[in-house]
Amino acid sequence: MSRFRGIAGPRLATGLLGLLLAAGCGGIGDDAPPVYEPVARLLVFADPHYFAPSLGIAGPAFEDRVARDRKLIAQSDAILRAMVGLVEAESPDIVLVPGDLTKDGERVSHEAAADYLRQMTAGGRRVFVVPGNHDIQNGNAESYAGDTVTPVASISAAEFADIYRNLGYDQAIARDPGSLSYVAELVPGLWLLALDSCIYGDTPGSALTGGRLADGTKAWTRLWLDEARRRGCRVLAMMHHGLFEHFGSQTLLFPEYVIDERDVVATLLGDGGARVVFTGHFHANDITQGQPGASASPIFDVETGATVTFPCPYRIVGLASDVMTIATKHITAIDYDLGGAADFPTLARDSLRVGLEGQIADLIRQPPYGLSPDQATALAPWLGDGLLAHYAGDEVMPADVLREVQGLLASTNAIEILAGAMLESIWTDLPPADNDVTLDLAPR
């Protein structure tokens, strides 16, 4: 749906750009652009990390691969099936999925995930995806049988666009020739700028966890943001990697989860009129705002947690002109044997907590942190609880954590001071609220 005020006069468009712009908002020329007041209801979920059960979800080899993982890989099929039902029940106009559609880019997983996503298009609903760092040229694409690990086919960028052709790529009014980025019209007057922020080459195994926009993609992005402004269109952006830090020490602890040259990218989007970017990747449900460059208006980085990681959230987003409302909901039940857990949320929470503590202990023993094994063992539970709260969003530091932070910061030991600063930053929730919030998107 869209409300529209104003009609632009006729104008002439020439060349390929004019042909591409035949659909969509107002025309090209010197006349004042039309003023759109788009209205839309969106559902956003992220990082389903789908793994086809036919590739093996039991046995020593599989268990070894997912040990200390923060993702519910064995349950990913049941979780995505549950998400299909929730999309039907919520009945949004549009579904956005900002990447990591598969565990490790297995072709068979991509094909099955795309089938589930196509089920979400029932009744004329539209689904738009971008790739995540796990999805393309992943050298970890494997199957598991007993003790045996067998490499399986992954996919190229071209194959990604083909598998998901009717989940964004065929609906694009423009595509970046140098990446899997595209522009699509969601409703009249509202464009989606879907950015491929992933780093991968032409061979399996070339994918990296970090993200960036290549220079050519930045130039293409600027072109289409300028065109949206000329045509009076509003723009929502979507990419896999975070645009801003979501806690103060994130780029110290986890630099690969925030896009390279984040100030440059944020300035590009902000000066171009994009006020919201939907992201995933870190598996936390968090919203952070920044005000980059010469832009007088903030950008909101709406990071949505993974469906396969506690608290298994999804977002219902309402847009009416310059006002965006966001409500967070959760997957609370799946068709899967929970193995004695009281319910699915309990299974998900316990799985994440165990995985986080092991990962953190390993991380903080390594440079640049260099904690001793005893220090890492002592601090890991505190940081694990902090990240668990951060994943859920709207975190509030408990009194016992505050005392631990104060004690560490008062130390004369540089490592302990660093640990206290890390713990404090993880528990400090940057504005605005993370789960249920109303955002003012009006230009300043």
C-alpha cells in the first residue's frame, strides 16, 4: 500500500538508466519530485543457517562440528518450517531476510531454504534476500555420516542469484554488475536497497567472515540513492553485516561483524537519504543509531537476531510515511524432539549459554587479549551472561555484574582493567530500545 501526494509532469528519459527506471516512483527531470507517504507492513528475520537434514544431523562427526556452536543447526529445518507458519499467521506485505540463509553454503541446503522461502510468498506476499558470509563459496560445505565428514557442493554468486531469483533478483529494478546488490520497489514510493556486503572470490573456500562494499558497489549505491532522491522515493537498506558497533568494544572483540570502512558506508547511506538499514550476522537483537558525515539525520541499524540462536526472534515492522514501529516476537515452539528440555526457548537458551562460554574462553586467551587460562576461565561466565543479555536486547546490568566491573576497573593490572571495560561495554545498551520501539525517520 502507499499514499501518494503530488504528480510530476512528463519528462524524457534516455539510455539504459531510463529503461531501468521505467517502473517505480516519479520520473526524471527538473520538476520537483513527488512526495510519497509509503505504508507497508514488513516481517524481518535473519540468519536461519538452514542445514538440510539429508546431509546428516546426528553422529560423532556432526556433533564435533557443532560443539560450542551458538546455532541450533540440527533444529534449523524445524525452525524454518515454524517460520513459514509464523509468516502466514502474521500476514505481512513483505519479508526481508538479511543473509546467512544456510549453515555453510551447501547447494542442497540453499535449494531447500529457497523452497521454504517461496512458501512464504503465498497470497502475493514478496520475499527479499541478500547473501551472508556463510552462503557463497564456502569451503566448509560438508555432509556427515557417523565419523565421516564429506565435502559437498557449495555455490557461486551467480548460482545464488539463480536459486533465489524469485526472492528479490527477478523483482529488481536495478542490479549492481559487481556484486549481488540490487534495488527493488517494495510499494510505490518505497525502495529497498539490498546490499551484498560479503567478501568472496571465484573459488570454494574464498569466503571471509568480515564484510565490505567494493568501490564499484559504493559508486552504484550512490547512483541509485541519488536517483531515489530525484524521484521522491524513500529508501530502506538491508545488508548482512552491521553498520555500527552495537556495544562499545565490538570492533575490539569481534571486528569482522561490523562492515569495513563503516564511517564511509554510513555517510554514503545517510547522505543518500537512507534512514534504516536492516542487518543480521552477530545474532543479537539490537538497534543502534548513528549520525554520520554531513547527514543531519540519524541512521538506525536494526540488527535482528538469528532464528537459530536464542531468543530466536523476528520483527514486525510497520511503516507509515516517516514513522516506523518495530515489535519483536519470538519462535516459541517447533516440531522437533526437544530431548527432555522443558520447552523450545529453554533448549535455545541453554544451548547458547554453553556455546558462548566456551567460545569466549578460547577468544580471550588469544592476542590481543592474552588472558591466562585461569583468568579466561574466571571471566568467561561473566562475559557469557553479558552476551546472552545482549542477544536478547534491552540489556540492564545487574548489581553483581556492576560490582565485578567496578572491581576489575579498580585493579592495577592492565589485563583486568581491559576485562572490566569489555564487560561493562557488553552490558551497556546503546540507544534506542532494541525490541519494541517507534523510530522517527523524518529528515532533519
